[in-house]
Amino acid sequence: MKLLHIDSSVMGGNSVSRQLTQRIVAQWQATHPGTEVAYLDLAVDAPSHLSIDSLGFRLGLQGEGLSEVQRRENALSEALVTQFLAADVVVVGAPMYNFAISSQLKAWIDRVAQAGRTFTYTDKGPVGLAKGKTVIVASSRGGVYSTSDVGRALEHQESYLQTIFGFFGITDVRFVRAEGVAMGEEPKAKALAAAELEIKAVAGLAANQPSAALAA
């Protein structure tokens, strides 16, 4: 079994989402011996945002006629989507920045969202091609957004990730959430304790065996 561990927080050692992904991966390895782990730190090594030079995989531009920059960008996009498709389990650290995900994580998603690789269009609509994977999202939030209609309307973090991974055909998307972590030491401690219980639950399940109780 192959696991892809992705961090995207820019907070380094102060990051809650990094703390959560580390615990998730450790728990998964403890309950799934033999799991091979690949690591991607998007805060350190994020792909560039889409530009005219990095759109080759979307425009079908290959080989002759491409500049050195375009060939390099094509190779990066290919490496990222190949790494994603090879993983059975993907653990994603996703802090909330301004109600959404980090721009580094969005840049990665833009590279792996490739027609013909992770999804395809048919006469009946889009179909995901990355089926059978398990995605575990470590969601961290400074405030509390899950307990009110207003909060849920404001967040475009978990809802976006549920949508995009679903678009790729992934039905087993699990969330470990720590929210209110910027509201004081006591709320943060409670959030981390609750997240620890969720980690033991979601990382103890087999791949592609979603827990309805933990769905966001």
C-alpha cells in the first residue's frame, strides 16, 4: 500500500495541520504495516500557479515547439499527477486561510486536475478516474465554522476539497478537524484532543471504508 503525505501550511513548527498529518500517518502505519510513505511539502516545494507556460498538459502541447520552461512545467505536472495516481491513500494537511485552502495546495490541485488522467468528460457529464483511493484531510481552523449555518456558509475549505476529490471519483474522503485553535489555549487543547480521537478512528479503518460519522 502506498500513502502520499502532503503538507501545505506555511507555519512550520507552529502548524496544527502539520501536527495532525504527522499523527494520521503514524497511526495509519501502525494499523497498516508495510505502508510505503512518500512526502510532499508544498510550503517548501510548491508548483507555480498556472500560467501560459504551465498549461501544456491542458492544451495537449507536447514535444517539439515547446520552450525549455514549457517542457519543464509539463514534466512537473506529469510527475505530480503520476505520484497522486500511484497512491492508495492520500493524507492532506489543509489549514484554512481566509475561508479557503492555501494557495500552495490549490496550485498542486491545479496540476493534478488533468482531463484524461484524474477525470474525463463524457456525453453524460464528467467522470472521475481516480477511484478507489482514500483521502484523509487534516483540517485546521482558527475559528469555529462547523456549528452554525453562518460558519458553514463562510467556509470554502473542507467543502471545496470534498468537491474536488469527489470530482476525481474519490468517494472515501475523511476529515480530521481541529477548529477554534486561535481562540485561546483551552479551546485549542480541546480541539486537539477531539482531533486525536478522530485520528484513531479514521486511520484505523481500511482503505476505501468510509466512516459516515466522521464525514464533514
